Amino acid sequence: MMKASPLVLSLAIFMLLLSQLPVPAVATICSVSKLMPCAAAVYGSGKPSRLCCTTLRRQQPCFCSYINNPRYRAHIKHRQAKKILKECRLHFPKCGH
């Protein structure tokens, strides 16, 4: 039987340990333009699309920054926007203003 060199054995153990580390989460990029898939539901009367709900879930960490920005506050706090969050099974955030 062939013996494994210490270097190969060490490398194998290192790779095994490395594979057990958690993968870091991808940071959410907050950009109000990413909410465009929801525009038709906000300003129309239809239900939010699956893409809209997926987008809202991904952008959820950004909601408070949007609400606290005077440029976007009225749109985010819009009655229809709150309804869309509910239809997507998301909660309206409790932040500053």
C-alpha cells in the first residue's frame, strides 16, 4: 500500500475543514430602482407578481433606509405599497419616521 505524503494529507485535511465553513451571505445592494418590478402593482390595481414579491424579500433589509429618505418616503408609505407587502407575506418595517 502506498503511503500518503504529509503534505498531501495536510492538504486533504485543510480542504475538508474549509468545506465545513459557512458561506458568507451576499450583501444586499439598496437601490430603489430594484423595486421596479412592483411599480405596476403599486400604481395599478393588480396583485403583485411573483417577481415583485421576490424582489421585496431581497430588498427587505433596505426598507428603513428607503422610508427614512424623504425622496422615497411617500412612495414606500403609500397605502397600496403596504397592501402589496401584506400580499407578499411581508411585514411593514418599524423604523424611524
